[in-house]
Amino acid sequence: MGKIVVKNAVTRKPGHLYYVDSAGNVCEAKMARGGKKKKKAAKKKTAKKTVKKAAKKTAKKTAKKTARKR
């Protein structure tokens, strides 16, 4: 553990982390908190395209059958 050189040299703010960097300066960084949730953005409702898959499949099958017969 290091020694305390000067007491109360920096006025501390709640939610901040203080450290001494490589140049010897006292630095302040906001502490990351994991529990805060962001507000959800409203989702845009989009109209779904109605595609008749069954009709497409039957069309493909009939095309294959006619190609085989020839």
C-alpha cells in the first residue's frame, strides 16, 4: 500500500474514481455502473407484406412437372 502524502488535496465527487497517472497527476474518471437501464426506443410499426407462399410453391411444382414431361 502507498503512503498518504497530503490529506484532502482533491475535493471528491460522488460517483467518480481518482487515481495517479504515470506522469504523477491526479486524474478523475466517472465510475461505470452496471445497473442503469436505458429507455427503450419506440419501435416503428411496419405493414407486413402478404405473400402467398403456397401459390408460389405450386407454381414452381407445376413448372418442374411440365419441364420433365418434355
